[in-house]
Amino acid sequence: MTDQAAPAPLISRSLFAFAIFYGGMVCIAGVLGNKQVGLGPLSAIGPLLGLGPLAVEAGIFAFLMLVITSSAVAELHGRQTANRLVIIGFVPLLISLLLTLVVLGLPAAHDMDPARLSAFDTIMRGTPRIWLGGILAYGISTLLNVSIFSRLKGSEGSKLLWLRSAVASALSQIVDTLIFISIAFYGVFPIGSLLVGQMAAKVVLSLILVPPLIYAMVAIGRKLDSPAR
């Protein structure tokens, strides 16, 4: 008998792993965004720009992982695959929002601690404008990140991964902030200083965190896809 080669997988191991990770980050980003966090020594950049100490909503860390993952997929599997990943990301995002509405609408158990119930409602309940802003900001900014990253790769080839990822992330974060804050809070209170502060903080984080993490993500993807020995 002759040995038959194992059939090629329908999806690469790296793409399978990254898609699962991506879906998790989509769902957790909105929950983490309920906490505002300072940036330690980086907060001092704010006063130099005429702003208060820089701070961001904690959801930015999950969102940066979305940017890094989609950029890594674009690097390893191409722009079209990365765009499909972003589009498919709407599925867990919308389903998690629908489940949130269902759970908020269900009556709480009679013996549930009122303080815990109040905290849950505070964290999970959002206005339609906040939800709409989050959905639109996610779709537009992540697709923009993939587009910028891929265009830079088209002109630079596979070189300067750190620069391509940092530029794409920083620009997409600016757009994300403009869309979300404008939709969610315009007319509720003055948003000028909030916009500038959030954009400055997110650009700083993009330039510092994204380059080393995307090198790690791409290396993991190549390791996963390397033939088993």
C-alpha cells in the first residue's frame, strides 16, 4: 500500500487561531471600555499639548489587539482575507449586543444582591447612540487599518513591518475616535478636548504597543503554519 498525503486543511492553523482570538476581542472590548485608565508616565504628554493628563477607556487595549490581529492576517494571508475577518467580526459583536439586551430585559433573581445588580446594569447598559457609535467605529476603522497596512505593503513590500503597522494603527485610531465620540456624545457635552485627548493617547499607544506585538503575532502565525516535523 502507498501512503496517501493528508488532505490540505480548509483553513490554515494561523487563520483559525487568529479568527477565534479576534472574535473574543470584539466581544470584550465594549465591556472593558467602561473603565477609564491613566497611562502612567505617558500621561504627562497631555499637559505638554495643553490638555489634561492622558487617559483612555480600557477597551482600547482589546481594540489594539483587533488592529494587530487583522494586520497580521493581512501580512500572512492577504488583504481580502483580513477584510473578511473584519466583516465576520460583526457577527459576535451584534450577537453579544443582542444577548446583552435580552439579559438586561430579563428579571433578576429575587435573592440577587441589589448592589451587584446595580453594578451590572451600570456596566452593561448603554444608550443606542453609544452602541451605534461603537458598531460604526469598529467597522470603518478596522477596515481602514487593513487598507492602509496593505497599501503600505504594496509600496514597501514585506519590509518595515513595524512602520506599516504603527502608521496604519495610529491613523485608524484617529478615525475610530472621531466616529465614536461624535456619534455617542455630540450635543451631550462639549467634545473638543475629549476628542483631542483620546486621539493623542491612542496614537501614543499605537506607536508604542503595536510594532512589537505585530512582530510577535506574525511570528506565531508563521510558526503555526510551518509544516510539522
